[in-house]
Amino acid sequence: MFQAVADPVRRRLVEALAEGGEHSAGELAELTRAEFGVGQPGTSKHLRALRDSALVVSRVDGARRIYRLQPRRVAELAEWAQRQTRFWADRLDALEHELERGGSP
């Protein structure tokens, strides 16, 4: 899951789905072309990586493939990020306090 969002194109696809709910593969390809210069085949590879990580799911609607976020997986990612933020915030606060006291880390 973390490898999937390590790529800026995939992060942007996740953001677009978070902002706008469902999007077709074509709409997402237009977005990546406009913002990153990535064509449809490249976008398809990115979407496949997001599907493989279970961050997104897709369904077929006629000739279109529609994507949406998988809320449970996104929540897992967010929870991990919050734990890391708390972990490092506590340590950086302690370091700042120590430096203010004139101590060494």
C-alpha cells in the first residue's frame, strides 16, 4: 500500500478520487496527462498498482471502467500516518525543549 502512494502520480489519483468520488479511467487519464504528461497507458499502469494495493476498486459501466477509493484501506493509511506524526512530534518537542535548556541532544 505504501509503495502505491510513494509515486506522485498515484498520490494525485488518490487525491482526485477523494475529492470527487468516482471517476472513469478516461477522466483520470486526462488529469494525469494535464498535470504530469502521462498518457493513457501510463495511467492504466498507475491505476493497476492502486487496485493491486486495494486502495481503489473499479467496476465496469458499459465501455467505461469506473474507479473509487476503498475507504477501509485509505483509513489504514491515514491511521499509520497519524501514528508516525504523533511519534515524531513528541520526539521533536523533546529535542526542542532540550535545546532551549541548552542541553545536548
